[in-house]
Amino acid sequence: MTSVEDASGLHHRKTATKGASPPVTPIKNATSNQSNEKKENPPISLPKILSSNAALAGLILTSIIAILPRIYLIWFPQEVVFDEVHFGKFASYYLRRQYYFDVHPPLAKMILAIPAKLVGYNGKFLFEKIGMNYIENGAPYFVMRMTVAMFGASIPILAYMIMAESGYSLAVSFITASLISLDNSLVLHSRLILLDSIMLFFMVSSIYSYIRFFKLRFHPFTTQWYLWLTTTGFLLGCAVSCKLVGLFTFSCVGIFVLYDLWRILDINRNTTISEFGKHFAARAVSLILVPIVVYLTFFYVHFSILTNTGPGDAYHTPNFQMQLAGNQLAMNTLPVYFGDSVSFKHIDTNTFISSRDEIYPLKYADGRVSSNGQQVTATGAETDESFWTVIPGELFEEYTNHFDVNGTRINDLPIPPESLIELKVRHNDVVRLLHKTTNCVLRTHDVAAPLTPTNMEFTCVNSTDEKAYKDTLFYLKFDQPSAATKDSEGNLIQEELRTSSKRFRIVSKSQNVAAMTHAKKLPKWGHGDQEINGKKAASGSNTLWTINTVSGKNVSDSEETKVTIPKMGFFAKFIELQRLMLEHNAKLTKPHPYQSTPASWPLMLRGVSFWTDSNYNRQIYFLGNPFGWAMSILGIGMFSVIILGILAGHRRNFDLVSAIVERHLMRNGLIFAICYAMHYLPFFIMGRALFIHHYLPSVVFGYMVLGSMLQFFTVDNYQQYALFSPVFSRINLPILPKSKRMIAYLGLVLALQFLTFCYFAPFVYGTTLTPSQVRSRKWLPSWDFAFTNK
Amino acid sequence: MSTITRRKPRLIFEDSDTKEDLFKTQTLPLSEDYKDNSKPRTQNVFFTKKEFGLDKMDYICLVVLTALSLFTRLYQIGKRKSVTWDESHFGKFGAYYLNRTFYGDVHPPLAKMLVGLAELIAGHDGRFNFKGDYPSYVNFTFMRAQIALYGAALVPISFVTLKALGISRKMAFLGGIFILFDNAICLMSRFILLDEPLLFFTSTTLLFVTLFYTSNSFTTKWYVYLFSTGLSMGMVLSSKWVGLFCVALVGLATIEDLYLKFGDLKMPKAVYTRHWCVRIAAFIVVPLSFYMFTFKLHFMILNKSGPGDKDMTPAFQAHLKNNNLGVQSYLVAFGSKLSIRSMKIGNGYLHSHSTNYPSGSNRQQITCYGYDDDNGKWIVESSERNPGYNYTANTEDGNPQQPIYVNEGEYVRLRHEKTNQYLGMDIKHQSLVTKSDKEASCMKYEDAPHKDALLWKFEIVDDEGMQKSNRIRTISVTFTLKNKFTGMHLRAPGTTLPPWGFDQMEVCGSKSTGGDDYLWIVEKNTNPLVMSTKIKVKKPGFLKSFIYLNMKMARSNNALIPDRDKYNHLESDPITWPFLIFPMRLLGSWNPGDIKYYEIGNPITWWSSTAASLLFPIHLILLIIVASRSKSQEDHTCLMQYWNRGKFLWFGWALHYFPFFLMGRVTYIHHYLPALYFAYLTLAFEIDFIAGYIELKTKLRTRTILFLVWGFLSILGFMLYMPFTFGYTQNARNLKYRQWLPTWNIYEDYHKM
């Protein structure tokens, strides 16, 4: 603390005049009078770090330290690791141009697809499972990981530039950047095909850009000022386009801007209201409008690339799906009329509802009793036994004019078109299903199904059976029906049933259960078919069916097959996708074995196992650098105490630290601390499942707070760094603190960070460790490494 | 330290934008004059005269308001002669105090004790269980009237509070009228409910804290107001936990006050310390002691066994009169039928039922269930005897067998009586919810994966018994159950199973121990061979029972989660409250002839109060901006006045409203009433401030005009919905034009969503 006393700034008090209004400094004069004069651009300069050899050397050294650990062994493992399963897959979909759905915005995933495209990869591998081999499947994982590594390596470099620009001594800037370079968790996330490094790059660079902008505050409305302001907005837009967590960075910058505007507004600064309006407008356009445009643009690109049907269709409304080439809803399909014989195909298992002239055994193996009725099962192939005639629940005139009660044509007269409209089967219609070969109707009733006692049995019953009549009525309820339209007379008309394209549920009217089947096979009496039963909760995909064929009709020789594709503009698509992303993001509440609570993150109570290889005892395990994380928590704690101390001191009219140190802490240190807090605290009120990697942005900013504390404790001559003018270089500034002891301390911090990094590096690079080595690294009982005992 | 300047001028830098900051030179009389009590300051923080007092006109206003308030709250109060709305709960809870039987509830006891007191005064003997019509021996009108007095007091209190805040008399009177003529507040004051005491104590807290700020430090009056605030806080906290928001309000104001005093360089450190100490005593010690005192009273009064027994520890229950846990078999012997209870609060009893796990081992489920039913009975078997051996049957020569007692560390089997399966554990399957643990299941003896899988060892952890031994004793002994095969302990982590487990609690096994999860206790022990004796166990101390009951309340409170599938039209989301979107019918039957009560506020004033509450932060920011753009002292004074007067009211509203968004439990519109009270006062304050501003600029008699307009609207709105407040007996369709929003259900059965 000697430094603090030295720099206590008590001598400055002499200059203070009691109660005097603040004198106006020359520069302020210049700025406030600027409106009259022609604005003078500041001399264009290289970034300062390049204008001094020491600074340049620091930058190069930082880059080396940043890049080396990230590209070392980057080709290993040659297998899909952890979430590469998702993000690699999404990149492949871009190359296949197939539509996928994800809760994150598209930018980072598009960036991952670019290098793969450049090396000629066509997206043939889908990264299905963790542990699949890349070489065998021909995926360009090396270039993809290298891309991520480059983004990851830029984070420490940017940190170095931020620190140097903000008036930290080069030694402190370099050490802070090195701490970030040697953090296991950041290195790990930079070596795999994951989104966080790319997002972090945009987050940190937007903060850098904002600082550059802020430093030009005495040259407002110059080209450079506008340039950095717009860049900030652009980078913020990119950050949000990577992951919605980017909004936290956005709100950080929002806080800075509001504070800045607040000070401009103050009457003591002599800003006129019109000047203020100009300031406000410039920021509003660059920091609100530009990010929105950027965000929209990436989605526009997203939709323009993904034009084909893909796994993401099912999330969307039918209108949206029909925009995608090859989607089943846009296919040419047949409408279904009452009296048609159709086969029902199960979506999940590709089986058909069939019945045969055999009955359920009276007693099952487990002692339960059945209805002893005719079997209804799901068969793997479409046979004659899979056809059912659709009869309306209540016979109406148009129907009885042409069909008898059993769905057989009673005359050969052609059906007039107006009757055809009436005879179409539609969403929510009540129908009876007559089995074609055995001539009896489908029924479900409150008897336990053969394999699933909680669900109801499906069987067939004679169509004239009065008692069973109400159990033979079924609703055909579409999955995602379109809104009902009105016909010429103003009656509501539901959507019509068509083959293949419409998915629907067969829901019993009396029992309110939906027909479902699953991969369980019936025993010998059922010929190994799948069981069909009535499920009480109708939701879920295993109750979805579609019409496979209409007996005797063919899509190609029918004129009624054409489907009209509704128009849907970009904004309609965009809004629908946003809504779905938010919905699904909020729904990610399913507990995950590796999820953790925000409170446990700074203490690193929990890691995440990414990949294991039991043959060689190798594993990749997410863990931060325990030393670095502990230090940054300490740094944040000290920072808070010092800030509170300073504020309390003000209330009592004394200064804890010198004015220049205080100014630096209150301005620059506080920026880092706000970034840390804003990227961390909001997680506490989030309902979804959270993982420790959500803490990574805070880790980066936490290290920067630590950097500001290192400066506070080791650097005496703050003024030299803090006071340098934003437009002049720092060529002649000393690089190192004067006190040898302080240099030793800084060196010690760096050395310990390096050693801890190396000690835990096997979990980053997946190198072999013996069980005893793994055990010795288990510093906390909650770190659940694999292979601790073998 | 000789200078008076608040902040010294700071060092000027080359780019000097440092010296200006948010904490502006403060010339307003925010901190107390510490020694000049002889010459009291003329102004307090509300910019009114120090030493608050009422004059003759004020008293006339008070009398008028009180009379009207009593009339609206008491008129036809006994009209409906049946138990109405939540009277069925709270009337009953009050009656428990008369019967002295122990009951369980999610709310602290004070308000219910007051209900009990009202019943006592009304001569109720506790026989009536508050279902259906009131019998002739229950003087329910008198009970309702007594409780209604708390509600009636709100009106005069609101008037005095506004006066103390420095609001003009007209507007303070208007504020009283808002409270007086709000149908929802009036309606909720007319039944035997907890809302009246809660609102009453909320209003007294606000009243005393404002009065506190009007008086000179360390005078007698100051102390009286200070400790009255503390006591009110204790009372509101002991009525319902939402009282915490009141405590938060006072707490925030105190923090601000102490922060300002911290910057008063003239105040000696000793005086400042004294300010701290007095506030800690009044605002922390007093409320907390009072809260604990109500529980002490609660435990003292309720000394008989009742419906709430199972909420408490078995040791506590054993000391309740007539509780059947007090006398039973003390030692556990082989063949004993046990009810085993988890020591983790909210878990309940070790339970199994003839439903299997849907995956994993697919064996029979083991769960924890809140009630001790037939499926929660376990029979202890010796590992040396065959399964199913009858330990209690007579020997061959007809004599009863000797009981063989179970010792600590002995391996036993636990047979589920209902299904004849054994508690067991298998190393192979992980538990289905807590994946890190292993699954515990019930299995047939023959199906055990290993002969040791069904063997369990009692390990005594804690012994509350009067005599110690290594035997397992009912209630006295807390133990863990260790499985021989897996070496794991039986654990109930307190997680809820999905619907396949009927939302009961999970039971699993884990290697480690520590924490309540692993602790079990024998609550009931039936064995014909072992004599029933009085259970010799220490009564848990007050503090232990107090903490246990509060934890239990917290858990049950959180368990009141809405079931969206069964969404009924009584619940409503907090976001709808300020806009009065879903008023609530207090009664299900809505036929002509029935007496119908509809909880709808006075829409005109209700919506105005919402507008005022939403306006406050915007208005404040505008004033801050104006002040920062102005060099005149007037604008700063204006801002300080707005802030100092409005902060209590607006933060009161915000603190009583926004936390409901974070709550997972079911919410009803009457949860908004405390916030509404603050919103009405905010409205009165806002009108007064704006009117004052206009009067300053234009000389127009704005206050009078606004008073007349809003007063008229207030009465009009009240009259429109009055039928539903006093009980409407005709066809509700007659009032269909009073349905202003399509979501109201004045005459149609269901809310339109």
C-alpha cells in the first residue's frame, strides 16, 4: 500500500478553492466553442500500441502466448466432442442448405460453415454422436477448430489492447492478457467447434471499440468518432447475432452511454439542448438502429441459405414449412373423401394400423384380462389389412346419396363437385373407421392395453353394435392446423385432410384417448406386431399419424393434387422464428446432469465432462484455471471494497486514494466491473437449465478487474499512464513498475497461472493420466473426473 | 473539518469532466441538527413544519371519514348467513385457538389469533367448524364486525399519513376517500379474513414511519414513533409473510437516512452511532422479538393434538395432549410395524405402492409421502429368520413369544406390509431423478440381486431420549439406514418425482452422509409384544420448534404452485392486477336470489391509481433532468420535495407488487390490496403535487377542481359496484351494463380469456 500513500494526492488540495465554481479548462473551451469553428479532425494515428516498440513487442508476445496453447494438439481428439455434436451439425446444414432450428441466432454457426465450405466440404457428415470419428466421416474438423481458435486467441489480444488503451502500464496489460491466455476454460472453448469463443470475440471487441469511441469524447462528430461509434454498434449486433447473451454486452454499453449522456446533459458543462439532441441521436442510430439492422441481416442471410426442407421444419407453422423446398406440406397430395379407404402410417415408427381376423388372448402372461376382442396392431408393411374406410360419425345427405352405411358406393353416377366439397374429410371431423377386410369398426374402450396397462385397448367391433357405438367415434385432430377459412356463405371451413402432408391424431370421442404405438413388440399371439393403445395425454409425437395411401387413387393421375403455397415475407418468418427461439429457450428447463447454479460458478464447484476415452484413460473436462479464478474473485472483492471505501470517504470529505487513482478506478475499473456483473448477475433470475460455460464472458471481464487491481497495487506512477492524451503515443513511458518487489509480485502471478494451467492442461488436451494423477488433481470433491479409480 | 462545504472542489484535469457528479452539493435540510434541540429546525424532510399536529379542521375531516368508513364497512355485514369465501379457513383457524388444538397453516399466527380473539369476545366456544350456514349459537355478525374495524381504520389512518407527508388537507381527504370508496378494499373488510389485520398493520407501519420522520431526533415523540414503527412491522410480519415488503420499505428508507447522516460532517460520531443503535433496536430487534413472541404464544395456546400435528417433529407431537404418539411401544423389536419418517422438512414418510419404476430396474417404487397411510407401514425382520416369519404369534405351547429388540448396527430386513416386498437397493441402476445416486426399490425376497441387497443397518446419529442405550427407540432416536450390499445410505433428497411417481418425493441411496436427507426416525411403532408406555423424549426447545415450523411454512408456501391444467377463474396473474382485468367472484353460485359478492375494485380510481404509480418514476426522472439543467435552487427543492414525499408511497407500491412476479405460488387479486393502498396514496400525492405546481404558475384553484372531480368519480364508481359489495340478491344480468371489460364475469359464468 506504499504506493497509495505516495500517490495520495494530498498536495492537490492546495489548488482547491473553497466554494468556487469549477474553472473551465482550455480543452473544454475548445469543445464547447467548436460549434462556431470548423471541426478539426484529430491527427489520424496508428493504434497506440503499434506506435511504440515496447508496446508492439508486448502485442506480439501476447499473440504468441494466446495462440500457442490454443492450437497445440488442436487436431486431437479426432472425434466429436461435447456440443460439437450440435454446432458441427448446424454448420453442415448450412452447406446442405437444409433448414434446421436452434435457439441461438445464426451468425456464429455461419462463421463455422465458411472454412468448411472453403476446403470443399459439402456437409455430408452430421456429427450425430459424441465420439464419432472425423477422419472416417471426412469432416473438415481441423479448419473449423482452427477458425474457432483464431477467434479465441483474439480475446487475450483484445484484452491487451483494451488495457493499454485505458491507461494501464504495459506490464499490467501484458500480464492480464496472459492470464486470459492461460485460462483452461477459455483455452478449451477455443479449441473445439463451439460458439462461445466467437461470441466472446464480438463482446470484447465491442467493448474495445466503445473505449476507443469514449476516448474521442472531446472531438465529437469527427469522422473517427463516428467510425468507432458505428463499429461499436456493428460489433454489438454481431455479438447478439451469435447468442442472445450478447444482449448483456448491449446493456453494458447502454449503461455507459446513458451515464455519458447524463454528464453531457449537465448544465455545468454548457451543452445546449440542440447539441445534446445531436449527441443523443448519433448514439441512438449507431447503437440501436445499427445492431438491429445487423441482426436482421444475418437472419436474412440465414433464410436465404436454408431454402430446403430439413430437421427444423417441424418446429414451425405449416405456412412457414411450405416455404421450404421439398417439405411434405408443399408436396402434391390427394385430398381424402368420406367413403375412401385409407391406410394410416405412424410418423415415428413407420408402421400401419392393421387388424386381422384374430382376437386378443383372454388372459395375458401377467394375469390381466383382455376384452377378448379382435386384434388391432401396427404392422411394418402396408397390406390389405391396413385399409380403413372413413365413414362420417353422423351420416349426412351428400354421403347417403352416394354411399351406404358401410362406405360402399350405391350407384355409379359421378359425384357432382358441390357434393365433393361436402364430402371432404376435414380437421376435427368425427369419423368411424371401417376395417376393409373384416368389415368391422375401430373401437377403443376402458380395458387395459396388452402391454401398457395404463393405456386403453384398441379393438374392432361389429359396425351395427349399438352398445359400442359411442366408442367407435373418433376425432381426426390435425397437428398445427391452419386457421379455419370462411366459405362464400360465411360458414367456417376447417382445413382438409390430405395424404402424407397432414399429421393428425386419432382421438376417441368418448374416452378422450389418442391412438399411439411404440417400438414394443407383441408376443407370439400378435405375430410380433407393435401394440396400439389409447394414450390419455394426447400430446407428443408418438400419437401422430398420417394418411399413406388412398385405396385405388394415385397422386400422379389425379387433378386435385396441387397445393397452393401461401406467400410469407421475411419479416413474418423472422418474427415467427424469434418467437420460437424464445419459447424453446425458456423451455430448456429439463434437468441436465452437468447443469449448475450461477452461485457455484465463481467458486468453480462443478465442471463438465466433454469427452472420455477409456482405452487410454484420456478425458476432456471443463475446468477453469483454479488459481486465476480465485485471483479474479479476490480482485473483484478488493475492487468492490475499495470503491465502497472511496464513496464512503467522499461522504466524510476525505480521499482514500489520490484523485488520479480514484478517477481511473471509478471510470475504467468500474467499466470492467459492470461488464463482469452484467454478464453474471442476470443468470440468477433465469429459469432455464444453466451451465458453467455461461460464466465465460464474466471470466474474461473478471480477469480485467483483476488487472486493474494489479495496477492499483503495483504501479506508483499512475498519472503517467492515466493522464496521457488520447491522441498522443506513449513512446517514452516506462514499461515496468519502479519497485522491484512489485515486479516480482507480477511475475509470481503470471508464473503461478502458467503452472496451474500446465497442471490441469491434460483435461484440456485430453492427454493420458494415470488414475492417481487424476485423483491428485481432484482438488474439490465435486469435480467428477472419470477414471479416478481403475 | 471546519468547513461546511459538502464536497470539496476536486482537482481539475486537462480533460476536466470529473468534478461534476451525481452527488450534488446538498444544501437541503436532510440531516438532523444534532445539538440544537432547544432551537428545533423549522422544516423536516417533507418540507413541512417540524412537530406534526392536527388542527380543528383536520379533526372534522377525520370524524367524517371515520363515520363513513364505519358505515360502509358495517352496513348489512351479517346479510349472508353462511360461511363466505375464506371464512371457512380463517374462521376455523381462529376456532382452533379456542379449542387449543394444534393446526398447520402457511401464515404466521398473529392475524389468526386476532380472529380467535374476536370469536372469543363474540362468545364462540370453538364447536362450529365453519362449514355451511352459521348455526344460531355462533354470533358471526359480531365476529365480522370486530374484524371489520381493522379495515375501517384504514381510512382515517390514510388521511393522517398523507397529512404527515405534507400533502394539503384537501388532497389528504381525497386520499381517504379513495380508500373509503374502493369496493375491493371495502368488500374484503367485511368478512372474517386475514386481509384486514394485514392491511391495518401495513397502514400503521407507514403512518408511524412517516410520523417518525416529522419529529426531532431523540425526543420522546421521536422514540414513541420509532418503536411504534418497529412494533407495527413486527405485527404485519406476524400476520402474513408479505409483511416482509413493509419491513423492506422501512429498511430502505432507513438506509437512505443513515447514508445521508453519514455525510453530515457536523454530527459527532457518538450521535451517529446512537442513531444506528436505536434503529437496530427498533427496526430489527423489536419486530423479530414480536414475531417470535407470537409463535411462543401460538405454542402455548395450542397444547392439544389437532390437524396440524404432522407438521411438527415427532418429539414435539409426543408432548401435545391426546396425541397418540405420546403413548406407544417404545423399543423396536422384530415384527414391529413401523412408520418411518424422513427428518428432512416436507418429505414425510417412507412409502411404497404397487406401481413400478417406469425404467431403471422396473421394480416397485420407494417414495416419501406426506401422510402416514397403510402404504407407509414397514415390518422389521431379523436377517436370521426366514422372510415372513411371524414374530408376534404365540409359540407352539401357546405362550406369547419374548420380544427380541433391535440393536444399533444389526442387519435387518424391512418388509412393506401392504405388498409383501422388501426395501432393497441395487448397485446397477441410478436413481431416475437424482442421477448421481443409486435407485432404491421394493422387491420380492426371491428377486433380490444379492442376498445382502435387502439388509439394512440402523446407525444412530442423534438421541433425544431420556435414557440412552444402543436399542432403536421410537421418536427418540434419529438414525441412518445403511444397505449391506451397496454400502450406501438411504436418502430422501427432497426432489419431487414426475407424474409416474404421483408427485411424491424421491428416495434413493448415496455413499456419503450428512444433512437431513439421510436422517430417519421411527414415528409409530406397533408391536403387540411390547407394552405401550409414555414416550420418554425431551420436548424440543422453543427455538428449535420455531425454526422447524417456519421452515415447514416456507416449504408449504412454495408448494402452492398453480396447476395450469386446472386453471380456475379465481387465480390471476400479477400483471393483470393493476388493470383490474380479472375481478373475482367470492361465491360459486350466481343465481338470482343468491347473495352475490364480487371482488371488483372501484375501476375509475383503481385505474387512476395505476396511472399514478406508473407515472411516478417518469415524473421523477423528468424532475431530475430539469434539476440538472437548471441552476436555480427552486428546481432542486422541487425535486427533493417530490422524492422525499413520494418515495414512501411509490416504493411501498412497488415493493408490495413486483415481488409477486417472482413468486411461483398461486396468486389472487386480493394479494394486490396492500399494493393498492399505497397506489391510492400515491395517486393523492401525485394529484396534490401537480395541482400545487399548476396553482403556483396560474393561480387557478386546481386543487379544489381536482378534488371535486375525483371525489365525484370515486363516489360514482363506488355506487356503481356497490350492489356487489353489500351483497346483490337479484339477477346479475340486471347489471350487465356495468361490465366494462370483456374479461369481467359479472353475469356470464366464465372469464373470457
